[in-house]
Amino acid sequence: MKLTKKIRRTILAIEVALIALLTPAIIVASDHDDGEVDIKGRAVNLTDVFVYREKDQNPGAAEGDLVFTMNSNPRSLARFQYYFSTTALYQFHITQVGDVNSTPTGRSDIILRFAFSPPNNRGMQAVAVTVIRNGTETVAKTTVNGGLIATTPLNSNPVLNTVPVGGSNLTVFAGLREDPFFLDVEQFFRARAGALGMGPKVGFREPNQAIDFTKGYNVNSIAVRVPKAFLQAGTGANTFDVWSTVSIRDGAGGFKQFERLARPLINEGLIVTPDFLEAFNNIPPRLDLSPAAAPVRQEAVATLNALDLLDGRDNVDPNAIAGAFLPDVMRIDTTKRSGYASATNAQGSLIGGRLPMDDVVDITLGALVGSPVSDNVSYNGTPGNPAQGHKPLEPSFPYLAEPN
Amino acid sequence: MKTKTKPEIKSDIFSWWLLIVVPLVGMVVVNLPPNLRFISDKLYNNSPANLDASYRYHFSESLRNNPNKKEAIQQEIAFYQQRLAVDSRSGLNRAALAGSYLKMARATGEGGWFLLAEQAAQRSIADLPFDNKGALLVLARIAEARHDFATALRFAKQVGFDNEEAIALSVTSHLAMGKVSEANVAAEALVKRIPNLGSLTLRALVRESQGRDAEVLQDYRQAMVAEEPGEVAGSARARSLLGRFYARRGQFVQAKALFLEALRLVPRYPLALIYLADLETRQGNYREAEGYYSKVSAYSGGVETVFDRIVDRGMARVKDLQGDAIESRRLRDKAEAGLRQEQVSGSGGFGHRRDLASLLLEKGRSQDVTEALALMQEEVKIRRDAVTLDTLAWALSAAGEWQKADRVMAEIVRSGIRDAGMFYRAGAIARTLGKDAESRAYFQKSKEIDPSFDDRARQALGLGSYEF
């Protein structure tokens, strides 16, 4: 049988095209290992907590939904796959607050707990979501569609898991995102050291010179969209205190709290002595005002006193400020627009939660110093200064920018 | 006619051939990568058959995604260099760069990276003299690598002994100084703080130096329960150290399985390769031993590393055991030249005095013994761990100073360490001094610790054979 050149070429072309079409795409994630024994596992180090009404981040979002975000694994390098700890518990603690002006109790009315399985060969980890109310645990391991709740590996579209738990559907994301925090860390250290008499007195750098230390890094992020009704659970509470913890295995079959974080800059900004910081990390907020934590509080007040002098004036009552910031919880009054400086209560505490782009450093420094102070770093950065500027936030949940 | 039809037939045959072969080749090409991945996954998923189930790596599925470690650290270095190009006075970024250099030094064994790490850390501290724990810890680790433990501990103290890395440094430095009680206190504090793979491995090392064997195994098991994905090097290191523990007790099957498991995690891991080579030597598998030693050198790509002398000495020992005295001597001379070069060049001065002394004692010439003893008398001023004291006792006995050697061995025995070679040496020294009952007890202890401790093992340790 004879074949014309044209037919032969056509068949060959079709075959080549089919082969190209059938070739599977190869997505290779990478796993970063630092080449030495990691004593303090970075996977269990918390960096930031955000709590906000979703509609204040995205006007198109549903009324009444809140977004909780907990970031960990500081200084994650670009293009490296990092994992959540498979032995730790990542937890949001929530107090239903009746009176927005009340002192935080540090009582965990609700705990949202996240535990992670070993990664599969695509770098995905299965997630178990546990809701604890009044000591009763409800565990969810599958989405509404019956699939596993999964993390988002590097170089993948975000996996948004709809998780039915406790009578509500929560939306859960877990994976790498760009670190949204922004601060001229090094200059903050210099300013703090100068204020504490440990170094020369310096202020912050000009906007065109200030350096955003976290630019270019990623973090492991857990974000969860929660209907307010789920948090209220029939109580009618519109205000909630939120803090995050990481608990690790204690070697005796149980868990112990290893890290705690709520407001930015409170523990690592005000507490200088490492063992005080460790003590602070190991206690719940309800003990922040206890006699046992007095030395920690005294150090925070001393640092506050020193920072107050950054503007050359002793014009802040450190005890009043300590009262406004301690116990360390992130309070959110859901009847008000979210934002770190959007509202305060009668005690001077910030009660607007925290949005990803809030300039928490400037807000906190302003409160501590008693007059406007800025490290001159912002989320979007200063035009012409390459040492600043994060990627734009995503328009939809989980909102944080794609990882570097 | 014929001349016309032949090309047509050929052309048609060629066309059919193309039409058959192209899809076949295409299918192979299409299916090769996933199949290769499947095959590699199968390999990655297979721990050595003899490995105790509790020592198996839990995260095999993620192993395939591991990048080449050197390339990963190189990327890290490039990242921090880029940041420093924007802000050359950034103490924190330079400290991070110093940390990356140190990782590279550890990963490759190339001394130049240590020096780069040291310079970067020093400059970092000059730029940011406070809140700069990262740079201080790098300097502490470099001081420790130089066996300047006092300086290492001074830097760690500056960081604060409530910092996990500083506590870890306190464990390793005190262990090296022979201060086992202090090391133990630090290790307990570290595990109490964070019972993870790293801290439990360190405590296991401390307990091993105290002869608390059951607790050592308990710690390693707990460490492997606590290990995390993404800390593959730590997982490989823990298994290598545990493998060495088993090897020292004559449990060669488990030891080898652990070394192979470590190599499954980090395929070119020098520590595991060297331990494997030593193990094969002990078992008389000389070709296998040479193969593993060769891999250590091959993987360094011809660049000088801290492993070179270990490999040369190991190979020399193999040649000795094979009866090839000429090649053995050549390799020892090569190792000696390298160690002497390091002593004089000051290329980091990473404390290889003990290695040189051991090498000289292996050579066994009287003029070498004098030098070896002098080297060890200097070394024990800064380092008094059991291995260092054992080398000193070796030098003392080689120099005929048996009483002093006996006293040194008594110090080792008091520490609680369980090491067949050390007890055998203690027995040999005691016997020379006419303390027969004591000697017998030592030899018995040696056998009890490692029933397979034989002539080959003794030869490797420079010990004679004593019959009773």
C-alpha cells in the first residue's frame, strides 16, 4: 500500500501532537532542609495573627464572616517547600466577650485546632480540624465533598477546603504565602537598644532608606473563614478575644504549650530577656496579670518607659499602656469596622482585630511613645526604594499574597 | 522498472517504519518520567529490610521532592547576598548569610566555608552589636569546630543559656571537654524545653557517654517519633549516630540498616558513608569498605574536605588488613601530609591534633610516638572526652608510660562510657602492669559490650592481642 507524502506527514504530525498532548506535566516541589539539626523547629514558631471581618478586606464577601489567620515558620525562603509540623497542634483560642470594655479573661470558650499529617509525594498534608467547645471536641477530617482536608503545596492553586464542623461550614486554607509583615526590624532593634541604653540613640530611617526586613520571605499560613454565628453559639456575643498557640508533644504522651501570639510586637517587642519571653510563651493570657508573671510585666513596662522616650518626651503612663496591651489577646468588636487602629475601648485597648495590611508597627509605636512614630515601612513600600514593597494581596480568601 | 520501483518500496517501508516507531518511541518518552518517578518512589519508600520498624523514616513520600542540598544552600546564600546588595550594613542579613556559609561548611566539609562564615559573622556583629544572636551562634559553632570550647561557651553565654541553640552548644562543648555532668544538665534542660529530634539526639549522645544504653535507645526512638518532614539532614544524622551506637556494640545488621536508611534520606551523606566503610572494615568486607570510602571522596569532586584525612586513614587501615603495606604507608603518608599542612596553614585550625596523633601511633615508629604524645598532652588541655583520653592513653602506653596510661584509662572508666575498644585497652594496660584480675575484668567487660570485638577490631585500634 502506498502512502502519499502528504498523508504520511499528516499522520506524523498528528502523532507528534498527540504525544505532546499526552505528556504529563511534571510539577516538582522542593523540600528545604537547613543541613543541620534544627533545635527550635521553625515550623512551630509563630509570626503573626490576623482576625478581621471579611467584608472589610473584601466588600464582596458575605456579611458576618470572620477570617482568622495564623502564620508560622519565619524566614521561609522563596521557592522552597516547607511543611507544617506533624507532631504539633496549631490552635486559635477564642473568648466570647460580653462587655467590650472588660479585661480579657483568657478563657478559651472555643478552640479551633489544626493538626497535620505527613506530606504525600506531591507535598500535600492532610489536615484534621478540631473544634473544642466547653471541653467537647468535634473533629473533621473531610470536606463537604468527602475529600481529605488538604494543604496547598508550592506552585499550586490555593486549595480552599469547605469543612462542615459544629453545625457550620468553615473554609480552611493551609500552605505557604508571602509573609505579609513589614517592619524595619534592624532599625527597631537599634532604636530599642538606644532607648534602653544598650547602644547609641537613633531614630528610624527615612522612607527612601528604611528596609522592610520581611520582604521576600514566605510563611506557613493557616487561614480559616468562620461564620460569626459559629463563634456566638447562641450567646449573642459580638466581641471576641483571639490568640494563637502552638503546642508540642511533651514526651509523656501529652502536649505542652510552646508558643503563644496575639498582638504583634507585644511579646518579642517589649520583653527583652529570653527566659521571660519563654515564660510568656508558655502561659495562657489569663496569667499575664498574675503575680507569677510580675517580672515579665515589669520588663514590659521598663521597655515601654524606654520606648516612650524615643520622641524625647516622657508622656506615656507605661502601666496604663501595659493595661491596654495585657493580657495579650487580639480583641475584635464585630460591630465595628476591622482594623488594628479602627477602635479602642474604655481601657485604651485596640478592639478592631487586625487586617493584613494594617501598619501595626506604627500604630503600636505611636501608642507606646505617645506621639506619631513611624519606621517608614509600609506594605506597598516607598516608590523608588527597592528594599520595600510586598506583592499585592489576593482579592479573595485567603487574601495573603502568593508565596515567593 | 526495477530501478523505479525499488526506491518506492524503500520509501513505503520507511514510511511504515516511521509510523510504527514514532508512536512507540513517543509512548516510551511519554511514560518514562512517570514510570521513573514511580520507580524512584518505590526506592525511596523502601527502608532496609532489617531496619527496626521504629527507626524507619516516616516521611518517605516527600523524599522525592528533596533538592540537592548543596544547590539549596547555594540558593540561600544567593538570597542573602542579594539582600546585602541592597543594604550592605544589614547585620541581620549578614548573620543569616554567615549561617548559610556554616551550613555549607557542614554539608561539604570544605574548610573555606568556615572561614567565610566567621568573617561574615564578625562583620555582622560590627554592624549590629546587639540583638544579634545569629552571628554570635555562628561564631560559637566555629570556635567549637576549632576545639576552642571556652570561646564557644563564652559566645553561647552572650546569646543566653535560655536560647535553644546556645543550650545545644553547651551540650556539645561540655561533652567534648569531658564535663559530662554539665552536658547532661544542659541536655535535660533542652529536652524539657523542646523534646524534638535535635534535642533528643543530643541527650542520647550524652547518655551514650555515660553508658546509659537503654536510655540512649529510648531517646533515639522518641527522637524519631518527634522528627518532622523537611529536616532530613537531622534525621539522617540521628540514624547515623544510632547506627554507630549499634556498631560499637557488635550489632552490625542493625547498624548497617541504619546507615543505609540515613543514605536513603541524604544519598551522599559523608558521616553515614564513613561509618558504613568502618563497619565493612570491621566485618572484613574490604572491597565494600573501599567502595564507601571512595564515594566520600568522589562526591567532593576533588575539592579538599575535612573528610579526606578520615578516608585516607580508613583506606590505609583496609590496606593494612589486606596485607598491602606499601599502599597502606602511601595513604598514611598522604593523610599525614594533609594533617600537617592543616596544622601550619592555619586554614581555620580545625583541631586535627588528635587525628594526627592517632595517625602517628598507627604508623608505630618510635620517633612518631614522641610527637604523638606531645600532641595529645596539648590536646587534653582543651579536650577531655573519652575518645581523646583513649588516644592519650594509647600514646602514653606506646611511650612506655604505663602507670600514667592506666590512670587515664581509669578516668575513662569512671565516666561510665561503654566502649569495647577502650575497655580492651584498659585491660591491656592493666595486664602490662601485672594487675591480672583487673585486666581480666576489663577484657570481660569489653566482650560483654561487643561480643564481636576481635583481632581485626583490635588491629584497627592499634591494640595487641592478649590471650589468657
